[in-house]
Amino acid sequence: MREIRTEIEIAAPMTEVWDILMDFGAWPDWNPTVNQASGTASLGSKISITMAGPEGKNGQKYSANITTYEAPRSFRWRAVMLAGFLMTNDRSFELEPAGDGTRLINTEHFSGLAVSLFWGKLENFVPDSLKTMNEALKAKAEQS
């Protein structure tokens, strides 16, 4: 398994940050890395996401199953890319108190036989994408 982890401190209460994260339909309004997102935030439910591609066009589309849902602290999904034994992506959002605000730990875990083949591309693209989402979430939560 390979992991890419990012963190950011947000000057907003955990419950506010959590509420923004759980409103998947609104993700395209504040998150420049996503063109479309839908689904219900609950354990075992399925969400659908269309990533933003070059020049704002639609990028990769995928579905994921929510595997952890512990409001307002922890949320995780698993997406099967290719076939499960070839590559899976587990995305986790962990929220922790940080002074009067919130620390977001935004992590992607990749596993499967194909990860080593794609790792160079993932390692170049994913950190910037996570950081972009983190900064956008921070801006959204702090404007409320």
C-alpha cells in the first residue's frame, strides 16, 4: 500500500467543516478538483464523483462506497479502480480539534498490483489535488 497524506488547519469548528464535507452535491461549488459529486453521507452508501480535468472539462469518473462514517471526525471511502486486485483507492478525511479550529487530515491510500506501475503519475498529481481541495475547503469554512 502507498499513501499520500496532506494536512491543513482551518479556523472553523469541526461541525462546520464536517457539514461542508458531507454535502457532496455542493462540492463543485467550492472544490475546484471536482466537477460533479452526489450521494448520501452514511455508512455503506455509494457516492459518485467526476473529477475536474484540463480546462475545467470532466475528468475521471468513479464510484466509491463509504466504509467509515463517524460524525464529525472520520469519513472514508473505497473506490475500485480497474479491478480490485489491480488497484483500490481508499480516501480518508480525519478531523481533529486544533485550538479554536479544526485540523483536516486528507489522505489517499492506494493498493493493488498496478499501483507500482502508476505510482509516478499518482505521486505527481495527487498531492497537488489534495492540497487544492484542502485550501478550497479552508476558504469555504472560514467565510461562513
